Amino acid sequence: MTVPNVLAERYASAEMVDVWSAEGRIMAERRLWIAVLEAEAVAGLVVPPGALDDYRAAIDRIDLDSISRREERTRHDVKARIEEFDELAGHQLVHAGLTSRDVTENTEQLMLHRSMVLLRRRAVAVLDRLAIRAAEDAHIAVAARTHNVPAQVTTLGKRWAMFGEELLLGIARLDDLIERYPLRGLKGAVGTQQDLCDLIGNEAVADVERSVVSELGHERVLAAVGQVYPRSLDLSVVSTFVELASAPANLGRLVRLMAGQELMSEEFRPGQVGSSAMPHKMNPRSSERIQGLLAVLRGHLAMVTSLAGEQWNEGDVSCSVTRRVVLPDACLALDGLLQTTLSVLGGVGVH
């Protein structure tokens, strides 16, 4: 029996779920192992002819039950996945010169970066829809409210534009993060790269690391880390997500407030009911969902804030359980929030 992830099953897109699925993680991990082995072979590590092709042929043969049984025996998740991949390929070559964190840290960062690119696309789609609504509703006068009390006249288009500009600021911050986001790189057990140096020689290590990072589609890599990359980097990611979600959440609150005055309504489809007791009600349920998902993100921000500045020496695994929850779920929550915002903007009615 398994407990479902509500964010994945009800709110996030199939694309985002694919990034953070068990299969998606294993595929990213295996691509990393192959990229490292290719670079090591160029650096002089003896790799039998055809071995790399054997690993490539096995990359998408994923048996979660088999991996789980191996983990029960080894009591080590990375070792279980190494054994599985090696057996499928018929060699024992991957992971040479690496430590578990070389694999898990970089893999998670690759998944985060892929998620950020996907979320940027979602946010730009929301921005585009807001621009369209701002133009369409530029002539509709409404009572502007400060302190939630009528103040002066504004237009509905102006309100859409207000949230659009706030979203634009959030997208700009996300763009900056995507551009400067660095991978941990291949740093070994304590950040000294000692195992790689012993395996392929000191002079070749920098070239191998650059080759691997480039093969994985990145340019930036951290220079001086310990066993883990700074958890303040995770804080940068989730805090950016909260900023990006703020404009859609403000929009959702506006729809809820105007719906209460019967000035606006969400799309109400044939057969839809607003309440089990009062089926005629047109409740702004999707707008409420937007703000609910923002609350989820705020909770994840609090969790990841507790990890920043808590590193012991070169690192430990005390943050692992928190990050296993925060990293995927923050991406799933923001994806669902932006998807819901697109739905609201596509069907909102003005009265």
C-alpha cells in the first residue's frame, strides 16, 4: 500500500511529475554516471570496448521493485541503484572515483534546474494571459478599493496589469537564478576530489568535471564545497518560488473578493455543482486553491530556511529528510498554482 502525493496527483502537470518521479530521478542519475564514465575514459581510465554502449542501452530499463529489494539488503539507496545499473549493463564501472553526494547532489540540482525552466514557461504563459485580459478589460471601470473600502475609480484592466507587473518582477528573479545556478560538481566525500585524483591523476580532474557539467547542459560549478552544496542555495530557489507565486495569489484574492460582490465569477461548466447542499452556488474554488498552494509554498520556505546556516563541518545527512519533501513538493506546488491561475484567467467572467 502506498500513500499518494496529493500535489502530484491533483494539482501538478504531468511534465513536472515526470521530473520528480522515481523513474525520472533514476534516469537523471544514470545520465550523470554515463557522462562521468565517458569523461574518465577520455582522461585515460581503462573502459572496455562497448561498455559505454551497454550502459546507454540499459538507461531506461528501470525496475523499481528490484532496486527496492537491493536497498533492503544494502541499506543504502545509492549502492542499490549502482548494483542495479551495473547488472543491467553487465559491467562494474560506474561510480568510479565518486561518492554518493557526487551523484545525489548533482542529480537533485539537475532536476531543480529542469523544474525552474518549466516553471518559467508556465509563468510566462500566465503573464501573456494577463496582458491579454488587461487589454480586453481596459475600458471596464470599477471602484478601486484601499483598506478594502471604495476609494477612487480604476479599471479592471489596470488591476490585471498591476498583477502582471508584479509577476514580471518574479520572472526576472527566476531568470537570474536560472542563469547563475551552479552545480556542486564532482567533489568527492569531503570536497577535496581525492578519490578522482587517485583514479585519474590530479591534472585530469578539472577537465573531467568541466566535461561532465557541460555534457549535462550547464556551465557553472561551485569551486570550494564540502560534502554538500550550501543549503542557502535551496533557500534561494524556494524563496524565488514564493515571490513568483505572490502575483497569482494576489490575483486569486481579487477574484474571491469580487465574486463575493457578484462582480466576477469563475468558469462554471455544465454539470458542475458549487456545493453538495446548494448546487447553484458559483464558488471561486480555483482561486481559493491558488492561495492554498501559496500556503504550501510558505511552509516549504520555512522548512528550507531552517536548513540554511546549519551545516556541520563539511556536511551530514540531517537535512536529507527535509529536502526529500521540500525540493519536489515546492516544484509541484508552484506548478499546480500557475496551472490553476491559467485556468482562472481563461474562464473568469466579469459582471
